[in-house]
Amino acid sequence: MGLKKGFPLLGVIGGLYVISKLADANDKAKERRDDENERLRKDLREQQRREKQEREEMIRRQAEAERRAEREKEDLRRRMEQQSMREKAAMQQQIDALYEQKNRVRISRKCPFCSAPLSGFKGESIRCRYCDSEQVL
């Protein structure tokens, strides 16, 4: 009879054993879930960090492209100013040349060596067609 009384006790102990094993399994499963959640949170933080870096890099590249465009624009503006300054200088030279031509005095004289007629502008160097002597009028 003692054995029969012990069986219900074994049932209770066995049930407690099963319950403790289930609790251990539940604790292990909870730890695995917690570890997995922590890993997922860590992965999410890493992904967010990478996305933030990518956004910052994109913003930096856009800012650099804008600065480069501004520099190119300024260089183009300077080149245009220089070109217009060159054009103005060329036009001024043409105007000066026209005034020079207008103010030049035409001179005619005789070659001192062969007495052939020479003509040209004052201060101009002339070569005689007959004796090849060089004369400044």
C-alpha cells in the first residue's frame, strides 16, 4: 500500500519536473527571442546609421556639385569679362589705328642717291625702287 500512496506523489513530482523543464524551455525560448530582438535592434540601428551616412554623403555631394557649378559660373563670367575687355582693347586699337591713319601726313620727296621720286607717310621707312636704298621720310 505504501507504493500506491507514493504513485500520486511521483505523479506530482513528475508533473513538477515537467513543469520545471517547460519553464526552462520557456526561459531559453525567451532568451533566444530576447537575443534575436537585440540582434534585430542592433541591425536596425546599424542600417539607420548607414542610411544617415548615405544621406549625409548625398547632401555633401550635392553641396560640392553646387559649389563646383558656382565656381564654373564665376569662371565663365570672368572669361566673358576678359573676352569683352580684349574685344574692347582690340576695338580701341582699331580706333587708334584709324586716327593714326587720318592724322598721318603724306610726304613726297626725291631719293638723295638717284633722285627718283619717293612718297609715303611721315616717319615711314621706304625703299627706293631704282637704287634699293632705304630712306625714312
